[in-house]
Amino acid sequence: MRIAVDAMGGDHGPSIVVTGAVNAAREFGIELTLVGKSDVIESLLAKIDRTGLSIEIVNAEETIEMDEAPAMAVRRKPNSSISKALLEVKEGRAGAMVSAGHSGAVMAASLAILGRIRGVERPALAVVLPTLTGTTILLDLGAVTDPKPSQLVQFAYMAKVYAQVAFGKDNPTISLLSNGEEPSKGNQLVQEIFPILQADTRLNFKGNIEGKDLLRGRSDVIVTDGFAGNIALKSMEGAVSVFSDIIREEMTRSIWRKLPAFALKPAFKAVRGRLDYAETGGAPLLGVNGVVIIAHGRSDAFAMKNAVHAGQRAAAQALPQKVREALAPTE
Amino acid sequence: MRIAVDAMGGDHGPSIVVTGAVNAAREFGIELTLVGKSDVIESLLAKIDRTGLSIEIVNAEETIEMDEAPAMAVRRKPNSSISKALLEVKEGRAGAMVSAGHSGAVMAASLAILGRIRGVERPALAVVLPTLTGTTILLDLGAVTDPKPSQLVQFAYMAKVYAQVAFGKDNPTISLLSNGEEPSKGNQLVQEIFPILQADTRLNFKGNIEGKDLLRGRSDVIVTDGFAGNIALKSMEGAVSVFSDIIREEMTRSIWRKLPAFALKPAFKAVRGRLDYAETGGAPLLGVNGVVIIAHGRSDAFAMKNAVHAGQRAAAQALPQKVREALAPTE
């Protein structure tokens, strides 16, 4: 099963994407379809050793820029690298599509081209967070800002399937993001959905969890609406980024700090790596008819490699079929 | 004007609270009323040099523990240190009340004892965030999880007044926390309130701001509902705390890291201090008939000193009267 990679996406340009994808191909024995401007891809591949690898190129003349309105861009550019990579999945030539491009456009194009899985009310964007003890799947990140309770329950089911498929967790724990741990805490939506999740014997529901515990690995899945999920994720990103800026500033204040800080460079690099969720395999779009992995725009080659690997694992495990089965009526 | 301090509140016990309050009294010429078990307070004061300071003690036999249900605890313990400190404000013997105790109980007791300012629909809990360039007031943090648009507008007005009163910002910029900067982004509440804030010529509205920019000092005031605000704040706290844990782990992995890390101890301490919002003066409860400052439960003496100072500044500037004027009908 080939993996289709949007070669044009990402803040660092096609070179990083192609390098990461080829590394994944070699390390995990993945067959690649690179989608984008073929001359650009050809010239990048010419510089890379690809002996023994199966790499195809699908030409896509158009690219969607980060500042375009997603739905409009998808309609106006039917030959974008995003849409053409999704067509590879749609038409059965690839088992998954991976893009570090415009995430809104990838979501819109996935809906338009692959469509929703039967029974799914709204697809959700999840992220695999690195935690102190492993990984946690947080969703939704903004696909559905005002979900109905029934949609949030579906998010829990879809994330449960992803935790099983991608991380081999048999009976993943599921929590609800809230403004306090007590069952009485939460906004109207949380208070409405809490008893529903608790009564559902097919879900291993553990109750509410607070923002401060998102990275502590206390739950395999954390469910929330797309507004709060987006704010939680970006608040953490922002805090870590500002923290890093301040550390850098403090470490370069004097020669007495610069010297030991230099000695600690590998340690700082390790710290950053352990908190970079781009390195845990990107963000799966759950609920569409096909495997779609959205990598962070600022992904480096290592993060791209992991995202391609995540796409392959989900495809090999037939993620969309399992989501459909999990959401099928039990009667 | 005296400042009433709940001497029993805070994770570190009365000793830290009293030390911080006395330091504030000395540094800023503040007259103190310490409220709590008088024998405990007496014995703590006996160990501190208080020459030239005006410190009164108000005995409060009861204390509210962190695990009690707020409204119930306030009703069942009318002689708690929280309620008796608020009575000092209510009855005009103190200009402000400061507590590092159970924040839910402080909110409930403030409503019960001080009441809402005329015209205020719902009081809001704000926090003064330290940013790369100064301070930002973020509210609400959980007092109102499902606010109506009109309540969110009031939050903006109240925070504007606090920015003027506490930080001397004449015409503070105001932003709306959202899942994207574009005016089209947001959940229903944000999309409803955006045009209202934009049309209000008395507010210096700057549009949407994302979670990643909360600590970048891009806005003097950031308004959001209590659910999202709580999640944003705690997500940042959690990320910084996990980041610190990982740094500590990485820095002690080998002797080659331990040595330079030891040399950088002052730098790490400076980093933590610059991101600790306890040090910017606690969280004002806006919209009640009196100045109430809620300090973080884990406040140290330095944070308590700053919270007491913030209470004094707000009292001296007649914060509640200015909130009332700001919310008075303009017709």
C-alpha cells in the first residue's frame, strides 16, 4: 500500500518534506507517491540516494498557500497537491495521505474528495501529544467549534479506535477536558456529555481532566470541543515557546552563563524533542473515508518521517473501516 | 486604608502568608489586618520584626479547606477567615481583601458578603499574566463558564478599568481569545460578540488572538469565557511545569550535564520567576462591591507581598467605583 505525500506542504518547503518521506520509505519499507510539481520533486530526488525504493511522482500544478481561505482555495484549485494526493487515496492507489500544508484546506479537501464515513456526523482533527509517560490523543482541535453532545461522543469513539490502531492500546482511557476534575465542573456541554460518557459501557471513561494535566499522560484520549481544544493546544505551544525564548535570553546574559549553556546544548535539544508533538506522528483527521495525517506546518524531516509512518500504520490497520465499525449502531 | 489578609489561606500555610503580608506592609507602607486563628497569627508575628508597622489581628475560628464545596463551605462556616476578612471590607474597616485560599470559596463568599456592583450581571475572575513585554489581563478564569455576549462585553469593560487602575494603561488594547486570528474564526459566542466589541467606540478592540500569543504581550486585555480561560491558563501552567520537569531530568542525566546545570541555577530561577503569574499580583475578582485579590494557592512570600500590594493599589484607586461608572448606562 503506497502512501501519498503532499510534497509541496510545510513551512520549510518541499526539500524537507521529500527528505522526511524518503527516510520513512527506507526505514519502514514504505512505497511512496510524492505529489506536487514534478520538476521540483525530480530535482530534489536527484540529490537523494533512492536505490531499492519504490517512489512514484504524481504531478500537481497548483499549490494552496497558507493565507488562502480553505474552502475557496480547494474549489478554485482542483489540481492542488493536496487534492491530487487525496485522489490517490480516493481511487485506491494509496492507503493514506500525509500533508504538512494548510490544515484547513486539507480538512476541506478531505471532506469534499473522500467524504465522511457512514454514520459520522462531523470529522474531527486529533493530535497525538507527547507526554511524560507516552502519548495522549487530544481532539477536536478546531474542526467543530460548537459540537453537539452526540458529536463529542463520536469523537471519543474515533479517538479510541485511533489509540488502538496506532498505539496498540486495547482499552484506552478516555477523559473530558474541563475546568476542574469534579463531575460537577464544566460548561453546559461538558455537564451534558459527562453522564453520557459515564453510562457508555463500551468506553473506558475516567472523568474530567484539567488543562494542567494534558502533558502528564493521565489519559490515553482527551475529548473536548474544537474551540477549547485549539486554545489548549496553542496555549501550551505558546507557553513552551515563550519559556524557550526566556531561557535563551537568560542563558546568553553573560559569559558565565553562555559557557555552561553551550555545554548543555544537547540537553536542551533533547528537551525540545520530547515536547514536540510533530515528532509523535502528526494529527490524524478522524471520520473521513480514508487515512489523512496532517503534519505540523513547521515539521522538520524527522517529524515528516514520523507522520508518513503514522499514515502507513493507520492504513495497514484499516483505520477508516474500524471507525465505521465502532460507530455502527449496536442494535 | 487597611488591607485585610486571609492569614490561613495558601498551600504553604500561614507562615508564608504572614511573612509576605508583613513584607508588603513594610515595603509599601500598608496597614494590615491579618484574619485567622489569632493564636497562630500572634505566634508568627512574635518572630517577625514589626516595629513601626500597623498590624491588627481579627480572630476567625474557622478555616475553609481546599477540598470543600465552595457554596456549602461558605454557608456552613460563617466565621471562616475568608468571610471575616471580607466583612472587614464590607464594613469599611479595610479597602481590600487578599486570600491565597480556596478560590471558589472566596468567589462565593465575596458574592454573598459584598454583593455585585450595580449593573454587573456576573463578576469575573481575572489573572494578570506576565508577558515578554509587560502584563496582560486574561479573564474569565472559570467564574462564568457559559457567559452571554452581554456578560462578555462587561468583562471587557471591567478588565479595561483594572488595566487603567492597576497598571496605568490609559486606553488598553482588548482582544478576544479565539481559535484563529481572522474575524471569521471562533465558536458561536465569539462570532456573536466580535462585531459588538468592534462597534463599541469606548473599547480599543484589536480583534481575535490565539492561545499561542497569550504570553507575548500583544494585548493589554484578553477576554474569553470562563471555561476556555480556565483551560488556557491551566494548559500553559501545565506545559511550563512539564517543560521544567523534563529540563530537570535532562540536566541530571550525567555529571557532564549536572555541573554546567548547577552553574546555571540562577538563570533557571530567573526564568521561572519571569513566567510565574503569582508574581504579577494575583487574580482580581472584578464586579463585586469591594476589592478582592485571589492569590495563587502555591504563592510564596514574594507573591503574597505582590498580591497585597495589588490590593492596596486597587483600593487606593477606588476600583469598584470606577467599575460602576464604566458600566453605567451612557444615555
